[in-house]
Amino acid sequence: MTLTNYGFLTILLLGSEFLYLRLARHFRLFDIPNERSLHQTTTTIRGGGIVIYLAVLITVFTGSFNQPWFFGGLTAVVLVSFGDDLTDIPVRFRLSVQLIAVSLLLIQTGTFPTNWWAFPGLLLLGVAVINACNFMDGINGMAALYSLVTVGTLWYVQGDKMDGGSQILYPSVFVALLIFSFFNARPKAICFAGDVGSIGIGFITLYGLLNVINEHHTYLPLLLLAVYGTDTLLTLFYRFRQHQNVLRAHRSHLYQLLVSQRGWPHLGVATGYAFVQIGINGLVLWALEWPIVHQLILAGLVLCSLSILYVATRTKVMST
């Protein structure tokens, strides 16, 4: 991808984002504060993350991308998610579409478990990953900065190794994330990603992780989501212990508590999560060719360290 192509892509995506924001204001597509929101304004636009899908769409129309099963699955989840941003769509329907989309993703990446009975579990895990990414939209900058780190790492680790012209995917999505960050990663966000953006980037991230896992024959790349994943899983554990409905919107993530209980700035928390994940990603890239036993030891140390940090920080936050 030449510098000129980057320039044209940036101009096109930036213009598209400005157009969407203008239309969204006209049709009053605002993100109204709810049970998981930490913002008070009623004029922040929802669905600004649509620019991420537009980046993929442009690569398809220019003939630079040839991954039809992946693109079909992404389009399905993005359309349903955008519909959910506009009006409530039944959870059962959304989950059904997501299961079909993840199935298409597994076909595209050639990811099939040895035992057939493990396939449903793989589908549910994929759906869980893309839905977990949806909660990153809870504070300004979290979805933008964390996704930049993840996509940037996938871009670095795969580079031109991908076939079907899909090596253009990561730089295109990275540019789209930079544009989204300009409108989102600020003290007063102009827009949030919405389901269309956060579910979309979750699906793209899952695609990249499966490619790296299959290429290097190790599950170590899952640590590229270690910081947010630890927060998500341990928050679920705490909510289960408190007999809460885990399907309901909430403000129980550690990063949300740091903002609401401790008064930390949104961007400070988001940047902290991103920088910790950068350090872990560096370890993952360093260890990709290690013996599997050494990789398991590294993964155990990383996850234990994050879990201890989570519990200690949460305990301190809740005790004040």
C-alpha cells in the first residue's frame, strides 16, 4: 500500500465520517446515557465506528480484498448491530446472526476442531469474544486506543504473509481507527463506536487472531486481548457472586469503576489499559517461536499478574 493510497483512503474515510456525523445529528442518532454509560451528555453521536466497516468495504470495491466468507460474516453482524443502534433488536436474533457469522469466519480461516463436538464450543467462544468487545465503548477512548494496539500488532505480526490480498485489511482498518480516535479519544467525545463499531472491530480482531493462531500453531496470541479479557472475565465472576443478571448493562468493569468511583479521567484509564497491553503484546511477539512449555509458563505468569492486579485494584477502589 503506497503513501498515495494511504492519503486517498484517509481522505475518503474522513469525509465519510464527517458525512455520517452530519446525518446522525440530523436524524438525532444520539447515545442516550443508560445503565453502562459514564457520560452525561445527550448529544454524543452513536455509531461513529461505522467508519471501520467502510474501510473494509472500500478494500472490497477496489478489488484489494478477497476473503468472501469473512466479508459476508462481517457484513451480517455489522448490519444487525447498526440496526440495534437505531432501535432495539431482539437478543435472540442478534445472537443467531452472530453464530452464523462466526461459522463463516471459521470456514474462511480453516479453523475446525479435531473433534466435531468441540465445534459448538468454538462458536460460542467466538460470539463471546465479539460481544465482550462491545463493552469497550463504555468510556471515551477505550475502544479506540485498545483496538489500535490490537490491530497494529496483528498488522505487524502478519504483514504480507496473508493471501487473497487481505494484507491490505489491517492498514485500512488502522487508518479507520485513527479517524475514529480523533472523534472519540477526547475529554468530551463527539461520537461513540456503537454496536456497529465495537462488534465490527471485535469480529475483525477475532479473524486476525485465528489467522495468527493457525499460522504459528499456538494459542499464545489470545494474550493480545489479555488486559481487557481479564477485566471482562473477572467482572463476570464478581457479578455472578453478587447474583446479578450478567446480561444486563452495567458499570462494573474495573475501568468503569476507576472513572466513576475514583474520578480518574476517561483517557487516562484508556491509555493505561492500552500501554499495559502493548507490553504484553511485545512479550507475545517475542515468544511466538518458543517451545510450548515456555509459552504456557509465560501465559500463566501474565494472566496471574493481571488477575492479582485486578483484584487488588478493585478491592482498593470498592473500599473507598
